[in-house]
Amino acid sequence: MAAEARVSRWYFGGLASCGAACCTHPLDLLKVHLQTQQEVKLRMTGMALQVVRSDGVLALYNGLSASLCRQMTYSLTRFAIYETVRDHMAKGSEGPLPFYKKVLLGSISGCIGGFVGTPADMVNVRMQNDMKLPPNQRRNYAHAVDGLYRVAREEGLKKLFSGASMASSRGMLVTVGQLSCYDQAKQLVLSTGYLSDGVLTHFVASFIAGGCATILCQPLDVLKTRLMNSKGEYQGVLHCAVETAKLGPLAFYKGLLPAGIRLMPHTVLTFVFLEQLRKHFGIKVLS
């Protein structure tokens, strides 16, 4: 009898990313706070203590609705495109796809996902950073949908896609780092013959993918966060890059440790959840 295999349903990537976001949201919030400091005054632990002291423990979950909204637009789109096209291409070829095709596919799906997720991403950054502003300057969005509606009403629909080119570029790099590198790392780990296709393999491959994604996208992530949170002080991406460069080359890697601490567990959890969804609820394929 043929062995039973399963492939993911198109929306599994979005669900897995939402599960991971619920676990890592406080780290994401601290990363935004650290990146929007004009001068390095606080490190990660100090920032966490300041947030908890000033606004309470639940403040670490500020903007969770926007984060989930972002995952259901940005991550769902990139995973759906990547996995659907990859599985379709794999049907007509002998063995797994070569790495360069995975990188190309990751770039395209990440670019589209980044664009689709830009409005929710901007609201996410604003909601997380709101508590740092003086009370009279706070936007006080009730939740993600309220944020999207108010930005469209008060600042125009165009503002919702502020920083879309940056978000698309970052989406390309993150998706190559996560999805393409995860596929390749998993293939390499399995080819050694030491590990089977189980949770340990998924953990090792996703840990490698998380590291690749963090290093690839950190400079763009810093610029994107600054642009989305700006109130008109930057004329564009280039101007933002020049102003950031004045703080020194390491300014582009400001918050690298918290970004890695946030993105790597997020990547690991996303793929562990995704593989479990695929294993238990995926579409059966006879091989």
C-alpha cells in the first residue's frame, strides 16, 4: 500500500503565524520600542521593566489585535503563495526544488505578502508604540479595525500603504530567510539520515531559518519601523537611511538581539505549529 503523506491547506501558514504571534508578541513590542529610541537609553530588560512599571503587565500585549490582523494578511498571503506554487512545481519534477527556485519563489511571495500586510503592520507599530507618547499625542486606537478605519478617515487611504515598498522589500528578505531556508535546512537535516521528519527536525530547521531571517532583514526592519512611526520628519526611505546612518553603522542593527529573540522563537513556533497542522489536518496525498 502506498505511504500516506499530507500537504498544507492554503490558510495553515496564517493560522500557525497567529499562534506564534500570541506567544511572542511582548518581544515584538519591546523590539519596536528599542528601534524607535533616538538615543540608546534602555536595553531590552530595562525597557520591559519600564513598560510593566508604567502601564502594567498587560501593556506588553498592546496591539495584539493588529499583530494578529497582520499575520492573517501578510503571513497568510506569503505562505499560501509559496506553499501552493512549490507543491504544484514539485509535482512535475523529480525530487525537491533546487534552492535558487525556492529563493525566487520566497522573494515573490514575500513581496506580495509584504504589500498586502502593510496597513495592518503600520497600525501594529503605532499601537505598540502609543504608550511611549505623551497622553495628548497618543492615537488610542481601540483595536486593529478601529486603527485601520481611523487612518483611512483621518489621513487618507494612501497613508495606509505608507512604507509599502519597504514592507514588501522586508517581506522578500524574511520569506527567503524563513520559508526558503527552512525548506532547504529541513531537506539537509533529513538527508543526513540521523533524524526523521519529526518535531526535532522541524525545530532544528526552523532555528536555522530564524537566524537567517533575522540577519537578512534587520537593517530594513529598523528603517521600516522608523518610517511607519514618523510624523513627517522623513522625506522618504533614502532620507530615513541617511539620518539613521548618522547615528553610526550599528544603528541599522539596533535591537538585533531582541529582534533575534523575537523572530527566532516566532519562526520556530510558526513551523512547529504548521507541521502539526499539516500532519493532523492536511490534505492527504498518496505517494
